[in-house]
Amino acid sequence: MSRFGDLVDISAPVLLDFFVDWSDSCVQMNPVLRDVAAAIGDRGKVIKINADKNSKLVNALKVNGLPTLIIYKNGEVVWRKSGIQDANTLIALMHQYG
């Protein structure tokens, strides 16, 4: 869990995408997240976390639906939502918290 803390305890916003490979909704988010990463550049991070391979973290964060997107800033959750999101909304959120 300390490694996770190192990922999210930074001053730039960090967008986490909890996904599984076998979910159509999660697969649909891939191009959206690429667009978000390209738009924010070095002003934030986009990190994909495979829920099947990280069950302890999924349980600790109470991730129930997939995809689940969480934005951290300075180690704190500032936004969280499950389900498909559009790139423009996520980009705006990343800039808002940036």
C-alpha cells in the first residue's frame, strides 16, 4: 500500500482508472484515457489499475463498479465516479484540480 501512496501523494492530480480486460465498458475507456493523458501532459498523471490483479487495493478503496475513476491530489480523493466518462469532462476535472 505504501507504493500506492507514493503514486497519489503528489501535488499534481492523478486520475486512476480501475478496469478489467473483459469488460466492454472498461475497454471503451481506453481511447478516452489516452486523450486525457495527451491533453494534460506533464500537469497530471493517468494510471490504469487492473482490478483483477489488484484485489487488495480494490477492496481497500471499496471499488464496486467498473470502470471506476478516482482523482487524487496531494494523497486525497477529490473526485470519484463509476461508469463510462467522456474525455472533455475528465480533462476539465484534471485542469480544475491541477
